[in-house]
Amino acid sequence: NGCSNTSMWPVTPVGISERAKNMLKLYPNPNNGQFSVQNGGIALHNAQLRIMDMLGKTVHAEIISNLATGGRRSFGLPLNPGVYVISISDADSKLMQRFIVE
């Protein structure tokens, strides 16, 4: 029909935030319930930490007031063998990592 549209519209990306793209490192994996988590991204403040089993049941939860970039947190939890997910979220992002307890 000979019509064309040359209008320009601003585009805002939607999806995972830049903060959420940063890695959450958990080691060793697999482990026996004793492990460390290191924040490889931007500092997190007043973050909710949850560890869930594969049924989605929360087996451990706490608030982390500060986890600096490169900051490390160690855990010694009495977890049964299985697969778990650790989730750390603040107002801007949510970081998740799956791990195995033998």
C-alpha cells in the first residue's frame, strides 16, 4: 500500500535486571550442609535469604543486612541429603543457586 512508518519509540529492556545477572557462588557443591556463599555481584542490603528443598519448603531463612561485593557467608546446616535452592533477594534483584547435599 506504499505506507511506511518511520516513528522512533524508546525501548526499555524487560527481564532480568543487571544486578540479577551477577553470579552467586556457592562452594563446595556438592557438600554435607557446610558450605559458603560468595556474592560475585553488586552489594546486597536488607536481603532475604532462603534455602528451600525441591518441594519448595523453606528449610532455612534469615535477613542479611549487608553482603558486600565479594562478601562471603558460611553455613553449617543440618540438611538431609538432596537438592536445594538458595535464594537471596533484595528490593532490586533475586539471585538463586541450586546445590546438592550428600
